[in-house]
Amino acid sequence: MTDFRPTRLAALRDALARGDFDGLLVTSLANVRYLTGFSGSNALLLVTAKECLLLTDFRYATQVEEEVNGAAAVRIEANSLWTGLWSALAGLTGVDRVGFESAHLLHRDFQRLLEQGARWQWRPVTDLVESLREQKDVGEIAHIEGAVAIAERALDATLREIHPGLTEMQVAGMLEQQLRHAGSEGFPFESIVASGPRSALPHARASDRQLALGDLLLLDFGAIYRGYCSDITRTFVLGPATAEQQDVYNVVREANAVASGAIRAGMRGMAADALARDYIDARGFGAAFGHSLGHGIGLEVHEAPRLAKTAEATLPLGAVVTIEPGIYRSGWGGVRIEDDVLLTDAGPRILTSFPRDLRELL
Ligand code: ZN
Ligand code: ZN
């Protein structure tokens, strides 16, 4: 498959030149991975017009060579990565104004810039690499599709084992075992298993509550494949659904379908959010949909762009976003249906294919 890292680096260098930066210190590990392929947990990356230098430590000496494979110069530091950074920077001429990722730097490390790094001009930047990451290339799309397939296989297998009396934590354990079994490298976030009235908590942790007949059961989880995340939510009923459960479910399902069908690249994030929100509002449930419609997914499970009431930025072609409307009624329960959608020039392509009809388990 094509190696897109040189293209990404070139795009970053263009952005640096436009911003009048001589270089950028990359401290977000997701950004390091995007630019170099390195997936370790300790790294500093310095990008200038001519250099791309990755600093890491001895534990990663073998892994870094395999993963980076020429995409960056690698330096293994025996002591502190920062010591290596100062010596590398000191050897470069014409590098004065250097950006740093202000959303990804500990205050302690910022102090290092001011003290040991005092001879360079440090300028805070936000979202420079993140905005490049919004547009996925074909390799990234394939990885997200892989993560979607794993999540859907795991969900299918888990549903066969569900019965009243299991606790939410037991269901989360079963789901996570199936995710691993299906090939997930890990869990992009703590799997949400929320039953009965607890399904009204949009970010419920799995608890020791036991599933009971008549419960709504909301599962929100994802898989990781080659570093890329999926994020999917489905809501079920244990046993036959009541008319009220069916009604609320239908509104959410239709809001999801409306937004998934009408979202387009070039639209503002707020306009995409309104697709589902207006539909839910018009049916009288507006106050019960208290969160944003969705977010980008990729190397991180929450990344740009945002689909929210306040999101003014436009959605780029090639973005993969979640569409996750929900209705939550305290003491009763909640319904959310979340899909992962790729924005192509031919319109939206829904990557998740797990059925959205209300399924009555048992
Ligand atoms: Zn989710
Ligand atoms: Zn989500």
C-alpha cells in the first residue's frame, strides 16, 4: 500500500511555512504516529523544513526502526528525550521560531522550553497536525473499516450470550473478550453497558446492576485495528418492547437515518448537528438530546471535526465522523444509535452495517 507519510510531512511543512514557523515540536503521540508510524508511548518529534527527527528511548529501539522504516531520522536517548532535543536543535542553523503543541504539553515540559530551550522562540500552536488528520487517506479508511468489522462481529457474538441476571459489568467483560477475540488491539474507551433506567446516562460506566426483562440495553464501544478506532452504539430491549420504547426508538433511528443520509463534506459541523437535532426537536424530544451529534474518529476516538451546535468549521472530504443521536429520559431510560460515516465526494458512506431495527433480545 502507498506510504502516505511523505505526503503528510509535506503538508505539515507547507502549513509551517504559511505560519512562518521554522519548525514544530510534536508531543502528541497520535500526531507522532500519524507522521512517522511510531506507536510507542514515549517520543518527541522535531519537524523542520529539512529535518524530521524522532527521539525515543531504549525500550523502543527495535520497534521504532520497524515502524518508522526511514520515514524519520531516529535517535535513541539513554537519559532524557529533552537532552537529545536540545543537542539536536543546537546543531541546526536557521531554526529560531519553533511551534509547540500547546494542547499536548505538560506544564513541567513547558518550563523546559522556557529554561533549557530559552534560545529558541517557542510559539503555541493548536490543531496543526490534527487538521491534517481530518481527511483520511485510503489506508486509514481501510483500517477504520477493519475496526468497524471487528466491533460488529464482537457485538453479534455477545448478543447471543445475553440474558436477564447478568450484570452490566459481566456484559462489558463478554463484549471486550469478543472484541479481543475478533482481533481488536485494545479498547478505544471504556465500553459503555447501560441497562434499564441507567441507559438514560449518556456516559454510564458498566455497573453491577443486573439486567432484567423489559430493560433497554445500550452498548457503546469500539475496536482498534492498526491503530485506528471504530465507535458504535446500539440499543436493544430485553424481551418485548413497550409501545413507548418503540416510539422513542423510532425517533432516534429516524434522526440517525436523516443525518447519515444528508451529511455532506463542505457542510459546517453545526449544520450537520442540526440535521438530527431539528428532527428530534420537531417530535418534542429536543430537551432529551443533550449532547452533540458526533465527532471525528481515526487514530483517536474523539478527534476533529466536531458535529455540534457550536462547530463552525466545515467538514472536509474524507473525514470519518460518528452520527450518534440519542434521547434520554431520567428514571426511564435512553436510546442512542451511533454509526461511523465517511464523507466522500459522492456523498456519505456509512461504514457501520449492524442492523438498526429495534431488536428484542431473548
Ligand atoms: Zn460511542
Ligand atoms: Zn462516539
